[in-house]
Amino acid sequence: MGGALLDGWLASPTPPRLVVLDRHRTGSDDTITIVRTAAEIPADFQPDIIVLAVKPAVAEIVIDAIGKALGSRMNSAAILSVMAGRTCDALSEAARRAGADIPVLRAMPNTPSAVGAGISGLYAPKATTPEQKSICHDLLFAVGDVVPVENEDDLSVVTAISGSGPAYVFLLAELLEKAGQAHGLSPQIARRLARGTVYGAGRMLDDLPDSAEDLRKAVTSPNGTTAAALAILMKPDAWPETVPKAIDAAAKRADELAG
């Protein structure tokens, strides 16, 4: 997720000034400085926001390393976590152990952020200053849309719907492509049709004020081809049952990661 955000920021018209701790990237310029370890963070760099985009299991280790590298400079920053599960309280405690009593915000972006088409849920606790909340909002808005949530617990379902959601859409495109090939289309044609369909439907959802239900009904002629397909997909034990189950499973896993 960190890589998707970084790609989106670098491609935006006004990229933020970034120091990126990443062992796998190389190269620096006027906008971005790449460092392989926290100890390499420039001594004169004062971060406003520390974006924490690491595996949850190593979050405390990374926070401790950043705290040692920044020293007192860390007290002027806030943490923006884009990890699933790990709570603001747990990460705030890790920051205190690293010597910084600073606020922690949480967001759940998604991978379309890499192409400026992401959507992020953002939670800001009361300890966050208006400036810190604004900076985090602007960072996320630079790579897509931002939806504030009032309760931190809401991020579990945000994770299940939009954080994991691109994978569900990619699966649909994958299955459409395979079905096209099974019916005799070449791989190239099946792929173009599947991807173009997903893209076009997404554009309609984004551009038009109609509900998804109304758009579905508009393309479904009685006794037509679409109605024949939807009669399968909308059986009680098909999408109406399996999609909610999938969301429940993802949200449950997000809660487990917080444990």
C-alpha cells in the first residue's frame, strides 16, 4: 500500500516533499529522498507527518527506529497509519515508548491510489490538531477521494469494502476474461472486453448520479441476455449471499489484526 501511495504522490501535479524509508527503492531528487534505514534520515529534515505503511508485525520496531533517528524532532510530527487492524492507542503507546507523545491518525487507502483513483477512509482522534488532520487529508486527496469516518472501529468495514475491494473487481475481470476464452474468444479480445467493461461501468458509477441499482436495472431488458445472466448471479445462494459473507470475513480479519 505504501508503494501505491508513493507512486500516486510522485505522479500528482504537486507532489509532497518526501523522505522515504524503503530498502527496495533507489534514487533521489528535489521531491523525494530515498533512505534504506532510519539512521539515514537527513539530520535537518523535520517531518509533519510520518506515514506508517509497513507490515503490522513490525510497526513497533519501525516506530522505535524512527524515534531514535529523529530524536526530539519526532515530537513535532503525527503518525498516519495505513495498516489494517493496528489501533491508534496501540501505535500511540509505541510512539511513547520511542520517546514521542504524538497523535496517531489511521487511514485505509486502496491500490488505485497508484493511478490517482484511490479512495481512503480517514479517522482522526480528538488529539489531532486541525493542521495535522488537514495535511493527512491533503496527502490522501492527492491520490483520490477521502471519506472521513467518525469511529475508529468503522475502519474494519472500510478495509473490507474499499481497502480490499479492488481485488474483488479484479477477480470479476479475471472471471469475465476466462469465460470469454472458454467461449472461443482469443485471450487478447477477451481481456480487452473484460477490462473495458469494468472500466466503463466504473466510469458510469462515478460520473452519473444514479444509484448502482438503477444503473443495473437500466441495462437489464426483460427476458433479455442480461436478465438471463443476472438470474444466475442473483440467486439467493449466489452474490446476494456470498458477497456479504466475503465482506464479513474481511472485516473480521481486520479486527483480528488489531488483537
